[in-house]
Amino acid sequence: MTGIIVDSVSRSFGSVQAVRSATLRAEPGRVTGLVGPNGAGKTTLLLMLASLLAPDAGTIRIAGVDPSEDALAARRLLGWMPDALGAWPSLTARETITTTARLYGIPVPDAAARAAQLLELVGLRDLADSPAKVLSRGQKQKLGLARALVHDPQVLLLDEPASGLDPEARIQLRTLLRSFAAEGRTVLISSHILSELEEVVDDAVFLVAGSVVDAAPGQSTGRAWRVRLLGADAARQNADSWQVAQTLGLPIESLGADRGGVLVGFDSEEAAALGLRSLVQAGLQISEFAPAQSALEHTFLTLNDPAAAAARSAAQAPPTAPPSPPAATDNGEAGA
């Protein structure tokens, strides 16, 4: 199995260049995230991978098959879940899956058994006989995933699969996606929920203005980290900021504030680790020390707007002027 290989693929709609010389790979046994802003060309690229659009230039291989030359063979290999279900509204969830199975040539008894299995898998067993038109957005997403899995594909193309899902369903989706990868399937997922995406993907491909952008070389890794001291609250914000600034040898105006914590910009994870060591060695009681943004969010913002991302890394919502030093106690120490 070779997974997904995209080589210099382009696609335009009139004067609009939706995808520009995109090159990427998604490997079997791994979950690959497709990340980009609205209008970046993600859905257009997925439609080409699903054999629903032909590229103007370049080549695509789905497990070695070119979907432009043999769409039927490619569709046997892949499961496609679009952003919107597009189901037959009068059919029940069970009928939707059974009908899809029949379209793939699965015999009637096997199609019924497969429908029951998939409805259980995605958590729709209790809604099996409800028409698709009465399902919520999240329930339709579950049905869309079940439909994509009906023929046991080795390659999965999922466009915003977590959209509309409640927190429990998102956790279940992450577990499912990891299990698909463990089975050796190739999973390519597009999502705007970057914090969710980061918890499930092995690799990330960044698409900006239709082009795949290399997010590694030359990109700043600096970002803001949230430092929260034990017992932190709004009344202690100034005192906590001064303690952190003095310990790390930073100007107080370089720090920000977020949800009771102090935001500190570090150039790298190594610098953050050293900063944490300094804070602990100074006797500060740290209850939280974590990035204020996920790595995917930070990289996404950097690619879209490097200047804005650099500002966020230095501090998020920094004070307009340095806060006054905390009042001293009788022994001359700063009060907390």
C-alpha cells in the first residue's frame, strides 16, 4: 500500500486558481491532517482525491491508482466523507447505509449486517430507523462516517468530520481514527478544529492560497506559554506577573495575562523547559505550565500572518503599561 501521493496538482475554476502545484503524501497507518484557512483549497483537493474533480495538471495516486484514469477502482479503495451528508432525507439511517452498501455490490444479507455493525460503531443504533431528515448536524456527521466505511476502504478522506459533534462524540471519533490508523489504513482529515486535530494526527499538511506550504524550515517555533501559580486569581495577577518576570529576568511589559495565568513568550520548547526549571528552583508553586496555543494553531497562524503570530508569541493581550509593583509586606517582601 502506498497511501495517497499528490504530485504538482493544480485546479482552477475560471480565473480562480483553487489549488496550485500541490504536492503531498499521506502514509498508510498514519492520520494526516490537512490544515488551512477558508478558501485555501482543501475541499477542492479532497474532491480531486475522491475522483469527483479532475486536476488540470499533476498526478494523484490512491494506493497506486490514478482516480482520473480509473475512478471506479479508486472508489473501491477509498471512503469519502464530505462536509455535508448529502443523504436521501426520506431514508432511515439503516436504509442509507444498506443502500450505499448495495451500490458497492454488497449482497443484501451482508449489507444489512454491515449496516447494523456500522450503526453500532458510530453510536447511531438507537436512531437506526429514524429518517435522515430528522437527525441533528452531529448525527448526520456520524451517518456520513458510517456511509464512508461501508465497503471497508483502505483510504479514508474525511472533510470536517468533527463538525457538529458533542464533546463525547469527538472523543469517540478520535479513538476511531486512531484505530483505523492502527489497522494500517491511510486517513486524511481536514478540520478547522485545530486543537482537536492535534490530538489525533501523526502528520500535518498546511495549505495556504491553494499551495502546500512547508511549515518546518525557517518557521519560528516561539510561542506563548501560560504560567499559573497555585491559588492564582485576578486580585493576585500583578503580584504573580512580577514574581515570574523577576525570576526569569524579563521586563514586566513583555508578559501577558490569560485566565488567571501569566503569559510568557519562549523561543523554543527547550527555552520553556529551562524557564520552568528556573521557576521551580526559585520556589514558585506552579499549578499549570502549558502552551497557550497548540502547535498546529501556532503554525497555522504563523503561516497566515507571521507578524501577528510573532506578536502573539511574545504575549497575548499584554498590558498597555507595566503594572505597579505589588505592595511590600513588613519584612520587605512582595505580598501575594
